[in-house]
Amino acid sequence: IENKTKFDRHIVLEPLLEDLFACNVFRHIENDYGQERIYMIPSWVEESVFDLGSDGENAELIITCIPKCPPDTYLDEYQNVHCNVFFSAKELLEKMDDTTVNVQICNGVSLNINSEDLFLRKEQKMVFRGKGIPKANYQDVMEIQKFSDVILHVYLYI
């Protein structure tokens, strides 16, 4: 194993959650023996592997993306975005006159909750199907066909 991986290069990228929502692709430049190679890295793919082998060397460029999420937000193993949202019961009752309650997931990304869908419960879960980040397609990583879900965990307090 050591011989197989001794020429490998491993890079860790930490894209922001908004990069994943925006389907941003990062550009990475490798300089090998005076030759410049450009690699396109999709921010929503957990691990991208590229062949660096030349002159009989068996080397790979391994790029791992570990998204940086805002507080109270995380990704699960299916790339679903979970966001904990806290409302005071009083605040929620005041917003009931509005038709929607806006919840910010991260910079530039927010969802509207229909006020009629909210209950005066201590905890509730709301699922927004297909409103999350791209799901990786390992047949063609740049092709985006499916999106994960956003799951809001709504907590009420007095």
C-alpha cells in the first residue's frame, strides 16, 4: 500500500454551504515537472480522484471536500441539509398573521414556511424535498440531476 500511495497528493477543501447550494466548481492547478494541469472540483462531491501518473508512476490527486456549515446546520450521510431553527412561542404567534415565515439556511439561501403548517409544539420537523444541495452523480460528477432535501428542525421555547 505504501508503494501504491507514496506519490499521491491529498488536498482538503472546505467550501461554504452556500458554495454547495450555488453548485460552485473550484479550479485547482497542479504543476508537474513544469507542466500545468487544471482540475475542476465540484464543491458538492465529497471526494474527487484524478490520475497524476506519468512516466510509469502510479499517482493520484485526491481532493476531499468538507463543507463548512453555519451553526445549528449540518449535512447527513445522504447530503440532506439539516437546520435547527428556534422560535419563541410569542414570536411565532406574532408571525401567524403573515402568510409565511422566512428561515435563513445560510448566506443567500432561505426558505419560506407556510404559517399554517406551523404548530404550537415544542418540536416539529419540516421537510423540503429537493430544495437542498446537488446529489453527487458518480457517472458524471458535473451533471446535476437530483438535489437533496432540506430538513428544518423547528424548536419552540417560552
